[in-house]
Amino acid sequence: MNRFYVDLPLSLNETLSLPENVFHHWVRVLRAQTGEQAILFNGQGGEYIATLTDVQKKTASVLLAQFSAEDRTPGYQVTLGQVMSKGDRMDYAIQKATELGVHAIQLLVSERCEMRLKYERDQKKIEHWQQVAIAACEQCGMNRVPQILPPLSLQEWFTQLESIEARKLVLAPARHPVSFTMPFPQSLYLLVGPEGGLSSAEIELASSNNFECWTLGERILRTETAPVAAMSALLFAYSSCNQAKQF
């Protein structure tokens, strides 16, 4: 069944006029007819089965007849601090992190960052990346859309996090192994550097701000691959900790 994100309040047994983008995709592109069903969600948790009740030339209406409180997000929250990169690499990192259950993505600027969003028109890039996250949720079944947060410098982000109690990790050569035990942390912050990596000074700065250096094997991963590997490792660690708790 097709899934669509709608940025509107939703309630059971409500008749709703489809937003223009959903109308275009579902009715015009996919040629949906009266009586067909799709899943609608608004990022607030849960999802609705919507039945197409009326189709006009430029609008269509649906009835929200069923609600499911299904929440497919992990039992912990990860905020990904991703240093920005050019081209499809950033799209890929955001898409896959969303599929793996990221809570939010903080865009970051570092010494070797490939991008600087300085102008008003650059807001379009942030809006594009937010749409990438929405499309990933529609595809993978997630009902909560991660927010793409405007860029900060590393120091600005570290300052924001000073008073926050959470597990903080930076992908960098580790002096000591990083392990996960029960109780698994409810909140984590994960820092991923740019294509050229974080500088030694930036890694030291992260360490001085309570980030643990975390090495994922012996390979050097690309900036768009690193968050995928890290988020997957966290999912595995969380599952392993829960299984161990049962015995």
C-alpha cells in the first residue's frame, strides 16, 4: 500500500482534502481511483488508512477510517551530527540514516567541510534534504520524520550539548574500545566527519567535550557510508543488549 506524509493534523473518521503534492503523486501519477486506499502519516506517531472517497479535476478527498499506533522507531534516540558534503553523498547519508531510525540530523561545518551554506538561497538545500528524509520515511515505514537542523560549527554544536546527559560518540581512531551494556542509553549523539575526515584538533575538541572516539573496524569509511555503518551497529548493539537482558 502506498504511504504518504501529510503536514496536517489528522484524526480518525475525518474527511480530508489531499495536499497538492499527495494529490499529484497518488491521483495523477499513480492514477488512483475512488475506493482505493493508502496510508497517511504526519510525523506525530502512528498512521491512518485513508480511503479515496471523491476525485475531482484538481482535488480529491479521503476518509481516515482506521488508525494504527504502530511506532517503528528504535527504543533509543540518535541525533546524527553530519558534516556536510556535496552532491549525492549527503542525500544518501540522510536517506539511509532515516531508514535506520535516526531521530534528528544536525548539519555541521568543519575544517575540511566541502560546503558552506551562507546565503538565503541555501535554505533550499535544507528543504531538499528534509524532503529526502520524508521520502525515506514513506518508503521504509517510519512514522516519525527526523528534523534536518540548520548548520552549526562543531564548537557551536558542542556548546549546545554541554548540559545534555547522553552517550556521545565521534567516528575516529579509538584509544580504547567502545562497548554497549544494559541499560542501553536512551539518547545518543553521533558525530561523522567530512570526506577528508575530522582534523586531529577537531577530534581532540570532540574528546574534550565528552565524545568517545569510536572506530568501526579497520577500514576507512566514506562520509556517506560511516553513518550507515554506525547506525546499523547501534541497532545490533541495542538488540544484543535486550536479548542479554532476557536471560
